[in-house]
Amino acid sequence: MQTISTIEEVRETRKEISRQCDFDPKKLVKYYLERQKARIPTSSHTEPRVRGPVD
């Protein structure tokens, strides 16, 4: 089943990333934050949206 193999691939990837970070939660958080920053274009930062009044 395709879904099972995809889930297994995701799990293996997560294990490899954890291994690279020495299974250290702080290193994992740093790793994922750095990845997230790399995905967000710096030129498109805008002011946060303010939600209008709720009826």
C-alpha cells in the first residue's frame, strides 16, 4: 500500500534527522527553526494581520 510506504519513509527521515542532531531536543528545535527560516523569503515579511471585530 502506497500510504504505508510513505509513512515509513517519513519515519525513517525523522529518525535520520534525530540521529544527525544526536537525539538532542534542543538541537532538533534549532535544526527545524533554521529549516523554517530558509523556506520563508525575507523580502516578503509584512506586518501581522489584525483581525477585525467579530460579530
